[in-house]
Amino acid sequence: RNGEVLETDLVISAAGLKPNSTLAEKADLATNRGIIANKNTMQTSDPHIYAVGDCAEIEGRSYFYIEPIKRQAFSAAASIAGVPAPFELLPTAIRVKTSSLALNICPPDLSVIGFGGWTLIEEDGDACHMEFRVGGKLAGYALSGAFAARANELYQRLIEERRSAMAVA
């Protein structure tokens, strides 16, 4: 706010989340950092047990936010109903709900996309729009204040660019 610029290599938006897989281990389910789940069905190593949420680990990664967990629950429910709907490994959209400042973040997944850089697109008081780009493609964003309303549009664009890049690969 005072105009000071901080240069960092990393910004942490949440810390301290760790899946608790004690019960799963007691049930002899396959675990690593979390309960290993199949992304196509959300089934664990026991086909009668499904895992969703921050306790589930899918292809080596756990998801700790509402948006991907809702998609996991949909995938599990569809699988149970006999209508496959795989959990798609999409970027994680995070909405921080506070009364003082709207904040929407979609951090870049550097393990998938490689390295790029943050660019300030627009700033107006508490409102800020930043984008993370790799090779000219949108790979993440951070929006605050009035610019937080742009989140849905940016998220759709990010997903489209990710899918087109994966189709080429």
C-alpha cells in the first residue's frame, strides 16, 4: 500500500494443510501423502470405498479447496451411479471470502506448466489484476477488490488454454 515493491521467488497463499490418512491406513487402503484415489472413479484400493477432499491423493497430488473437491464429489457420485465422469486435473481456483477485500487466486502449477512470470495488468486502489504467463499463455491469476469479478472469465480462458496445450502435447 505504501508503494514499496517486494521481490519474491514464492508467495504462499495457504499453509499447514496435510491430509490425515490414519483411518485409511487402519483400513489397509493404499496411501502415500493421502488416500490414493483413481481419478476416473475416485475409488481407493478397495473398490467399495471412495475418497474425495483433502484426504484424497490423485496422481500424487491432494486438493485442499472447495472448487476441486466439488468436482471430486461429482466424479465419485457419477461413478457410484454407473455413469463415468472422471475428475479432470484442472487448475485450482481459490476464492478467499472476507468482508474487507474480495480475493480470487488461481496459482500456476509449475510442475505441469514450467516457469513464467507475474505481470501486473491493472491496479486501482485495493483492486489488483495480475496474471502469470508461460510462453505467452495464461497459467494463473490473482485478482482483488473490484477486479475479483473477472475470475470466472479468466478461469475459463485458463482452462481452454491448458486443454489446447495438452491436446498439442
